[in-house]
Amino acid sequence: MRSPIVLLLALTLPIAGCSVGPAYHPATPAALGVPDGYSVAADTRPLANITTWWANFDDPLLASIVERARVNNLDIAQAVARLRQAREALIQSRAQLLPTLSGSAGYTRSQSIVGGTTTLPGGATIITGRGSGDTLSVGLSASYQAGLFGEIRGTIDASRAQYQASGFNYATVLLSTQAETARNYMLARLYQAQLANARGSLVLQDDNLEIAGFRVQAGLVSSLDAEQARSQRASTAATIPTLEQNYNAAVSRLGVLTGQAPGALKAELEAVKPIPAGPDSVATGIPVDTLRQRPDVRAAERSLAAAVAQIGVAKAQLYPALAISGSFSTDASKIGNLFQTIAGQAFAGLTQAIFNGGRLHSQVRANEAAADGALAALAAGKVAFITIDALAPKLAHMLSLRRILG
């Protein structure tokens, strides 16, 4: 005669591979509103490696500051922590595929306080006196939650997608920090050049004002010329404090971006240097190639995959759940007598939610709404297509002007 537990497993294991909920498939370009054509011709050159794009400016100090930002920036540190947390969540989800084992060991000593009694076969009771006894026990138990309707696999898929999304989010923060660091470095050099021009102009305007004063005294010109020179000189002098403030703000932001005090890089940037110049053009391909390289768009796609997997996990809660457990135990009064007698138990049971006030169905609808929101966030990437496509002619015009002007 077959064991009832074996029979139950034989009936349930064939459906353990079933899953409920929608299957995720990456959205097609048409579903995301990707245009069939673009307003500019495709760049047939091989795509440039822009992993370390700031190196193209050939500025060692810029490269050094960007590297320090990568290592010490606090936003990047938070993104790394979130990535580690997502990785541990994936490990925890995968652990549900394996049974849980636990062991136990115990010792019990019993002592008669007043006295013990023994009932004889004839019904007479006699006092046996005080006594004591020792009991040693060792046990091993195992339990397993079978995901009959794909709830465990769905949880793993969701955790894996969230882990991948966290990786792309980290890349987004890293790229944003690198870009913001380079931008503020360029601004600092720009303000240095503007300050040098303003101070040089101020020296020339001081000379012009002095000459205009001499000419007024000589009666060669009216006082209007001197007032115009004075007004021009005052206007130039008024721009210097603003430029100094902007320069200090850019340097302070660089300090914060590198995880230091706002003025930490002021000494390094004190020497005036020209604004770094990059290459005339970079082969970026068509707009869709640029979009594929954007980690924020790829993170949105992985977030959608996670949200779809969570729908299946929520729907699986509406169906029966199978739990299997078993244990072995032995006890004796002496250590040497352990394992002479071993007792075992096995249990398998199905549980089905009957009434929960609509909570489980609400969880399904909530996860469906989250998936709709994730799809909308991914579809919002088409704005990048429109923006890049619209700016491409202007960018090409600016590059052509730069070549003409040298």
C-alpha cells in the first residue's frame, strides 16, 4: 500500500511547474512609439567608446577629479549600497527553492520534591521515596514550501529583475555624477577665462577713463565722453564679483561631488588654465543607439519586468499552497543510548485562502497598477527619441560652425 504522502506528492508535483499571471516579453519599438525614420542621416562610422569620455578632453586634472568623484561621491556610495541590498534579496529569494533544515538538542532533569508514588497491579499505592531522572533528546526537522503555481519562481524573477535594475540605477548615478563633475570643471575654467577678460578690460577702461579726463581738462571733448567711459568702467567692474561668486560656486560643487569640503579643490584649481577642448565629432550612431546605451532606460525596462513578475506572485496567493515537513528525533537517559530508538514524522498539507476581505485580489490589482506605471515610465523614453531627433540638426549646425571658425 502506497504512503498517503507519496500519493499526495505524486499528484501535486506535476503542477509544480505551472505558473499564473502574465508572461513578460520586452516591449517592441512600435509599442514604445519609436519612429520609423529620423530627420538626420544615420552615422555609418563605428560607434565610439565613450566609457571614459572625459579622457577625450586631454586634461589630467579633469580626469583626476572625475576619478575622485567616482570613488568618494556619496550618491554613488548610496547606489552601491542599494545594489548590494538587491543582490542579497535575490539570494534570499533563491533560497526558497531549497528545503529548510533545523536541528535541536535538549536536556531535561526531573526531580521529585515531596516523594514519588507507584501504583501496583492490584491497585495498591506505595510511596517509593524521592527520585530523579535525566532525559537527553536530539532532533532534526525539515520543511519545504512547494510553489505549485509559480510563486517562488516569480519571486526569484522579480528579485533578479530588481537586482539588474539596481545595477542600471547605479550606472545612472555614476554617469550623472561624472557628467556633473565635468560640467562644473568646465564652468570653473570658463569663469576663470571670463574673470581674466573682465580684469583685463577693467585695466584698459581705467586708462581710457584717465585719458578721457585729460581730454576734458584740455577742452578737447565734453564731459559726456568722460561720463561714458566712467559708466563703462563701472559696468565692467560690477561683473567681477558675480563672476567670482560663480567661480567659487563651481569649485565648491566640485568639492562636494568628490565627497570633500566645498573648498577642498580651490588650491588645485587656482592656476588659470584654458577651457578643455574635446573632439570635433563623436560617432554616436542613430538615436536608438544612444537610447540603448542609457542606463536609466534599461533600468525602466528591468523595473517593468519585476512588476510583471510580481503580478504572478500575487495571483499565486489565490491558489492552494503545499507545505511539506518532516522530523526525526531520539531520546534516552544516557548519551550512549541515544540513536537506539529513532522516531520520525512526516506531514504534507494544502492550504487555501477562503476569505480575506478582498485583500489578495487587491494585491493583484495593485501589482497590475504598478506594472502599468512601469510601462508608462519605459514608454516615456520615447521623449528621448523626440529630443535627440529634434536637436540633431542644431548640433550638426553648431559643429559645422565650429569647423568654419577654427
